[in-house]
Amino acid sequence: MESHILLINCADESGLIYKITSVVFKHKLNIISNDEFVERNYNHFFMRTEFSGDFDRESLLKELYDILPTNVEIKLSDNRKKDIVILVTKEYHCLSDLLVRHAFNDLPANILAVISNHSNLQDLTKKFDIPFFYIEHENKTREEHEAGILALLQQINPEFIVLAKYMRVLSAPFLSRYHNRIVNIHHSFLPAFIGANPYLKAYERGVKIIGATAHFVNENLDEGPIIAQNIIPVDHTHSAKEMAQAGRDVEKNVLSNSLKLVFNERVFVYKNKTIIFM
């Protein structure tokens, strides 16, 4: 039987779990899993409930809104694959990992297209029968280039955009159209070494670990809510180039893990951080 996911966040108060689960029980639904958390600093409640059974969507939502605090946010979704578009530049490792996972049904997403400002990854993408669109940026303003991408995205209509080593900074107007729906992989353990050339910066600082961070994109460069991170050890014998090579496996694994969390509806964004139910 198909399962459904209920996401609720609101001001905390006594009896919220009882109220929510009572409505679910009233509709004769079976709870498969349930997770909850209270952010104490802001007295804010988060709950993720996965359940199965047939129900009237409007009736269930109305009853929940009626009994919960007025500032409540409720999301009810089917446990299905999300439609995504991937943006890339020249580096292949994150894209190739996602394409392989997609081909073997190891990614809870449908890759609708790959868009790039270079043609380097076109042959790789087409080997997986995924449409590839090359929108060059030479001799164009950022606004002109983004207008071409946005026109294409409007036709494709993805739910999420994945920046798989897309090496251009997106403008605020672009980002506003996909609020908390753009996931980026950054090649450092944020908040250290934001921006370009993080491996070179890490090398110059003589760091002993390097890492990668997947995060939602906002208007502040590499400062969006963090979804997933990981690290590996390095030492003084590693050059900046060797650090970058070693970091590729970390980058692709962190990106794919973060996408599974997001697409499986396990991530809440609250202020500038995430609440994640594993």
C-alpha cells in the first residue's frame, strides 16, 4: 500500500503529538514511523509522520489546521520520486555518480534534464538517455544567461534543482523562484573556505582534514542551510591538486546522501539551519 508523509512545524505547546496522531487514528490510517523534535531556543516543534491507508486529503488537513497553533505549517506528500534538473559546468564526478544512481534506481528522483554552460559533459549525459542542454554564457551578462536557463526550466518544470559542481553564482531573482529548492555541493567543510578555490585555501592553511558540504542555496554565497557534510584526513604531503582529487569521492557521496534526505521529505528548513530526521 502506498505511504504518505506528513510534515508539521509550529510553535510548541502541550499535547501536540497526541492531537496529531489522534487525527491520523480517526481517519483509520496506520502510522509506519514517527519522529519529533523541539527547538528549545525558539520553542518550535517539528514532526515527520509516515503513514499508509486511504483518506480524504482535504478533510485530514482541515482537522489538523483546526486543532494546531495558528502559525502551523503542514506539508502532506506522497512518498514518490521528485522531478529534478541538474546544473553542471565541466567537472564530471558528481554528475556521473547521480546518473549511475538514477539508472539503477538508487536515487529517489527523476532526472528530467542536465543543463550546462559548457558542452563537455554532453556525451556522458546522453549515454544515460538524459536530455542535455548547452546554454553558453560567453558574451552574455549574467541576467541574459540566467534568462535562457529560466525559460528552459519553465518548460521542464522541475521540483528541485541540483548544482552538481555548477561553477557560477546564481542571482537573487533566480534564487527567489526556487526558494529552498536548489541544492548545491560545495568542496569544503563549511563555514570554512567559502567561495572559489577552497582546496588551495585549505592547502595554504595547512589543514589536516578536508570535506564537502551540501546545502540549500540562498542569496549569501555558500551560507545556505546545511543538509549534509563529511570529511577525510590529509597531511603536509598533499598538494592542493591532490587534495582536490581526494575530495571528489567525498563531494559526490555527500551530494547523493543529501538528496536522498531532501527527496524523502526528511529535512525541515528553519531560519538558516536544517532539522533532519534520519
